[in-house]
Amino acid sequence: MKLNSKYFDNIRSRQENKDHSKTCDNLGCNEPGEYIAKNKNGKTNFYCIEHIRLHNKNYNFFSDMTEDEIIDFQISSITGHRPTWKMGSNHNASKKDFFEFYSDSNFDDPFGFFEEEKNKNNKPYGKGKTGMSLALKELGLKGKPSKKEIQDKFKEIVKSLHPDINGKNKKNEEKLKVVINAYNQLKTSGLC
């Protein structure tokens, strides 16, 4: 392929020989100053290729920084000096926090889109001992069963009510949902 083909003359830019009126700013050098280097004070210097290499090799960005500033710079460079935060620390991202914040009717909901979420009770069996006793009763357990007994009973009920074994019986599916909610209640209370 010819680099100076007549077909490519319109898309390739031609390098023109630049007339360098500036000379290298290094003392005793008369080479043309083709390369620009700015120091921290904002002063612009023009160097030849040899002296710009020497300047870049000896340049220390951290020369005016303390040890702590250098460490902070290195840590923030991991994320490209952009602000970051831990996962889950944004309190507006959580649905629970959203509805707690707006539960005092701080916004107008004329169509009632959020009524269901605001009125939703996370613990269908209530709180405290009465909630746990209702959940135990749903699983068919009495007294204070061990963790193993609760898990075994739950597995037994789920196997008997599962739609794959039972056929598509709606009554058993509803019972299964109730049993799963009861088991989740017992898990959150720490019994199993």
C-alpha cells in the first residue's frame, strides 16, 4: 500500500514542517523546543526531545505533598478519583425506608398506588410470643420445640403440600403459602 497514493490524499493529514522559532529552554541547548512542559507554578517551558525525556524522568508529582496526602491520592486513584460509598448505604434505595419516610402522608397518592405497600404487614402472625405461638400452631407444633424439630416438621409439611406431588390443588397451595410464612416468622424470631 502506498502511503502517498492519490486516493488517500483527502483523508490523510499531511505533516508540515513546523518552523520552530523557540529553542530549548535548557541552559546551553540550541535545539528547537518542540515539546511543552508545564511546572506546578504554571510556567511553560519548551524542550527538545532529549531534555523533555529528562524532565519527565525527574518530575515528581508528589514532591510538595505530605505522606498522608500521598496515601489519600493513591487510595482515591483506585476508583479514578470519583466519590464512592458502601453498598446499601443509600437510604433512599430501600423500599422499606422509602415507605417509612413517606408513611406520614408526606406525598399525595390520589390513585392509591402505594396503599398496599404502606399497609403491608411484614409479620403476618404478629409480634412477640403470640406471633411465634401462632406460627408454631400453623406447623402443628406445641410447647418449645428444638430447631431440628421445627425444620423437620417444615420439610415434612412442604413435601406433602408441594404442587408437584399433590397435583395442582389450589387449597393445598394456599396452605403451603401459610406454612412457608409461618416458618419464615420463626426464622426471623430466631427459633430455627
